[in-house]
Amino acid sequence: MSRERILVVDDSADIRELIRTMLITAEYDVLTAATGADGLVLAQDLSPDLIVVDYRMPGMDGLTMHEALSQAGYSIPTILLTGEGSEKLAIRAMRTGIADYLVKPIEISELLDAVQRALSRYWSMQIKERLPNHLLEANLKLEKRFREMATLLKIGASVTAMLDLQQVLNRVVESAVDVTGAESGSLMLIDRRTDELYMRAVRNVDQRTAMTLRIKVEDSLIGQVMRTGEPLVFSEREAIKIKTAYFIKSAVYIPLRIQGKAIGVLSVDNRVKSREFDSHDVQMLSLIGNFAAVAIENARLYGDTTQERDTLDAIIRDTDDYIIVVDSEDRVLFCNQTAREALNVTATDFIGRPLTEVISHPEVVDLFSKTARIGRGRHSEVTLDGGERTLNAQLTIIEGIGRAVVMQDISHLKRLDRAKTEFVATVAHDLRSPLTAVLGYTELIQRSGPLTDQQNKFAEQIVSSVHSITDLITELLELSRIESEFNVDLEPVNFCRTAESALLSLEHAAAVKHHQIKREIVPGTLLVHGSGMRLRQMCANLIGNAIKYTPTSGTIFVSVWGDENFVFFRVKDTGIGIAVEDQPFVFDKFYRTERAAADYDGTGLGLSIVKSVVDQHDGRIWLESKEDEGTTFTVMLPCFRPNVQSEVSGEPTAQQE
């Protein structure tokens, strides 16, 4: 194939040579001329495929040369070079048929691209002129299809990007009318309450009709599309009535489906002209309908999400809780208005700043480091303003985001709690004094001389009752203390050692009743983050209960084991058991079953203390029991994770035991 020939006309020898070299390198044949007149002669004699001509030359300029060639009947594509980039010159060049217009200085790639474009257009025109008519028609149809597909892609991109539902629907109807060349169009959605279709978006439909038209799905032509899920095309010579004052001659109805469920109908129609719609129109509308369904669902989801976000924003904004969220590097992600006001946050640009720069209260800052140390969320208390304010804080780790603290002002509740504690302590003190006197005088009576059997019995009954009341006072005080201990000193506790210690302290009590103790405590260390004293108390109460409520010569099983997340403690006995109807209430204060109350002394507070300690350590406790067969209590406590700053080494402390 011969190479394309290009004529270069420029009065500058340097520029001519430069352009010539560029084009030869790109494998074009090149002719050159120094003036417009010489270029005109060469163009008429040799008919090059393309001309590159300078605009400003002595004698005949580039535009004049191009106009002279055109007047002589030559249609050679021409690229005009100029040193002045005026809009007026560009308009004149385009009007005279210049193929392209380049402003000096010109880059190699710019020139070669312009040459390629001009030649491509030129050869395309040559081919079109030589094609038989039927090929030309086929080519025109193909070009039309390409344009339609490009239009569809644009429609899809624009519609699916919209998040406002009404904008989406309006754009869909406009696109449907434009693509099919219909006179009017509409998008109808289903009203589930009445099972009617109503117009939600229209094009070239009067407003009154759009507002009032409602069509039953059950027995209508359009409803058939909803029922079958198939497109419907029809055309009539005479206009048919769809609804009062709404007549059409031809129409296409396309179902809109989301997840296989019809939600509406997209339609185009002709009310005046009799042009029929064909299968291609149906195909195009179906594609637009698919875009519309996706866009409607996107808009609906966006609307739902926006509404949920606004609701959440309103809740967070209006709540009395203080909410602070930080990322993994302790930069503030969120701090609600309540927290900002209560903690005196004055900065307005706090998002993204280090927590220590935003919050001036070290007690609050320390909450986040606590969360990092223990590796999980828990409750804590913070005192501010020298103890005037007390905040209850819930610390939570948010996976992939960071940590959050939600705080409530419980100053009033703390004052009430202190008053309650003081009241209990006062009552306990006031009760202990007379009880001590009663006990002392009873012992004096017993020692003062011989007593009758009945007198001895009465004295022993007095002593037993005093001891029972004293135990009750002691446990009431203990329970009150536990419930008031929000910020106990927590540390890594070796739970195996704790359980062993509790068991050791109760071996004598078990021996008195000739019980056999079977232990299954895993060797090694199982760590719990908590109070060693309270955990030991919890273990002792459960083991003590098993000993107390198991008849003589029974068996007590004590087990400790763990996995990567939890430590488990189980106490199983062969005692009297707990009736099914009593089991939901055993952790309530002062609750005792009829059988236990009749046969055994007790206060009904032991299991309440156990439950309070378990709750204090973010644990769970449950029981399984059958009457006359025994009871099993199981406690589950979260493991301590020594993943940041805490570790246990050497012998356990007093609290760890």
C-alpha cells in the first residue's frame, strides 16, 4: 500500500524542514513549498492527500490558498498553522472548511495527532461516497445503534448516580421519550394500599391528568404488565381510551422490577401521530427500565439511610449522655454537644486532633487507656470537679474504628447511694450494740449458776438468734459495699490460686459434715481482670452453700478451666437441690426456698453477693438443679488479655490469691 502524501507550505525554511522531518519519521511522503502561490500549483498538479499550510505568508496566505483550491474544485483536507490564536481567525478557518487549526509552537505529538484525525475523516468521507446505497444505509443504522448505546450508557450513568428519587424518575421518563421518539411518557408506581398505579413522573402529560390518573392493576391493560411481568406493545388506527380524557394510538409498557417484584410501569405513547413502536423500542425501554429499577432502589436505600442517620444524629444530639469516640491512635472522631458542654471543649476543629488536646480532664483521658490495657469494654466511674460530679462510663472497643466512651451524670444517684450506705452502716452499728448486750447478759446467765433444761434451751435460742441477726447485718453491710464499689482496684488475678484459697478455707467445714471434696483445677495460670478479694469471696460463698445444703457424707465437685476468651468456675453438689419454680429467684435478696428456710439457717444474701461480684466482673452465672439430686452453679468470667501494658510475673499478690 502506497504511503499517504502530505504537502507542507511555509515561508520559514526551518519550520518546513522540521515538519518535513516529523512527517517522514511517521512514514508519510512529504512535498514542500515556500509560498502560497507555489503551494497552490503543487496541490493542483500532484493532488496530495493532506496539506499543512502556514496562515501568515507574503503574497498569498494559507487561508487564501485553501479557498482558491476549493473554488477550483479540489477538496483536499488542510491543517492551518498560525502564530496568533484568535477566536475570529479560528471561526473563519472552520467556515472555509479547514480540517484542523494549530497554534505555534507545535509539539510533534500534537501535529501527528491532527494529521491522523484529518486523514481518517478524509478517507471515511471517500469510503462513504463510494459505498453502494444499501451499505450506506446499513452503516447509518449501525451508527444510529452506536449513538443509542452511547446514549443508554450516559442515561445509566446519570440515573444510577442520582440519589434524589424524584430526579431519578423525571430523568428516566425524559430519556424514554427521547430515545423512542414518542410524544409523551410516564412512570407509574404501585400504591400497595389500593392496588392502583399512579403517575409519579411524566413528560408531555398535562398536570391535571398526572395528578388524578389512577389505574387498577386488577382489570386494566397497564395492570396486565404488572401481573405478567412482560412488556406490552399495541397500536390502533383509532385512539383508545385508557382513562377518562386520556386517549392514545400506540404505546409501550415496560414493567419495573426490583428483586423479581414488580413495583411500577414505564410507558411511552403516541396520542396524535400513528407511528408504531417496534421490538427495538421495547428493547431500549427495557434497558432504561432496568436502569430505573436500580436507581429507584438506590434512591430508596439512600433515603432510608439518610433518615436513619438523621434519627441517630437527633438521638445523639439530644441525649443527655456524653459520647466520645477516638480512633486507634487516640485522635477524636466524635464528641457530641452534651460532652463538649460538660467537659468544657472550646475547640471547634476537634475532629482528628489528639484526645489530650481536646479533653482537659485527665480522668476522662485515662478511661481510654484503661480500655486499651484490658483489651475490652467495661464500666467505670469518673469523678470531676473535686468530687462534685460523678460520671458512669461505659467503655467499648469498636472493631476497625477505635474506642468509644458513653458517660452519664450519676452525681444524684451517688449521693443517694452514699446516704443509703451511711444509713445501713448506722443501723448496723445501732443494732450491734444492743445485740452485744443481749449476747453478753445471756452468757452471764448461763454462767451464773445451774439452769433448768428449759432455761438452757431458751438461752441457747437467744444466742442462736443473736448470731443469725449478726450474720444478717454483716452480709447486708458486705452487699452494700459491693454494690457501691464501682471503681474497685482491678488487677490480673490468678483465678486458679483464688479458687484453691477459697477451698482451703472451707476444708474444715466440709470435714465436719464428712463431705468428700473432688477438685478439678487446671494447673498453671488462668488470669481474670478483677478484685482478688471479691473473687475469693464469690468462690467461698458458692462452695460454702454447697457444703451447707448437702446432707452429711455428700460429695462436692469444684472445677476451674478456661479457653482463650473465658475462665470457668463450677461448684456441683449432691445436696437437696432447688425446685424448678424457685430457680429464677435464687439470686434475689433475702430469697430462700421453703425447704432451705425450714431446715437450714441463713440470710438469703449469699447468692445475691455472688451475683453482684460476677456482674462487677462482667461475667455470667447460671445454675442447673434437681430436687434431692443436687445443684450445679457455673460462673463464666472474661479472661484478662496481657496485650498492652499489664503483665503478671512472680508470686501473686495478696489480691491475686
